[in-house]
Amino acid sequence: MSELHKPYNVSSAPTTLEGFKNRNFANSMESGEFEQPTPADIRALRSIMGWSQTDVAKIVGVSWNHKGSTVVRKWETATDKPEHRKISYSAWRGLLCRAGVVSEF
């Protein structure tokens, strides 16, 4: 008798900027095909770009201090945690524009 195993997916977040371009979270809101990025997607973009939480906060105009940004931390918190907050479309789109993933806001 053989065992059946579910495929193990380490991360569905893109690992390159090119990988961000064909994802639904890179679609415009008006396309009707936009999907909210996951916390892993946000962390992946930040990591690829070499941005700190403070850098991200400064780019999108949310609060930050010398320790980082509570707002960005909450965007990157797992969705099943009470601290999690969704990143706004405008903040996410701004990050994608700054990273060169999309060319228009």
C-alpha cells in the first residue's frame, strides 16, 4: 500500500521582481482581477528590494519610528492573528510602482 502525500509548498510568495508581475495582486483595482497580497507577499517584496519596515513606511506615508513601523508589522502578521491588518490598495500599488513591478498607479 502506498502513502499519499500532499505537496508541501514552502511559500507561494514570489522570489524575484519578475515573479510579482503576473500575480493577481499586481492587477489594477479597476481590472476586477485584483487580489489582496498576503503577508508573505509583502515581506517578499520588502526583502527583494532590501527595504526595512521603516523604508516601506516612509515610501507609503504611514507612521514609523527608530524601531520600525507598527503599521507595516501588522501588514506582515499572519492573517489568523488578531493584530493582522490588510495593506491598503494604494499603499500596495505604491510599493509595486516604486519597485518597478507596475508602471502606473
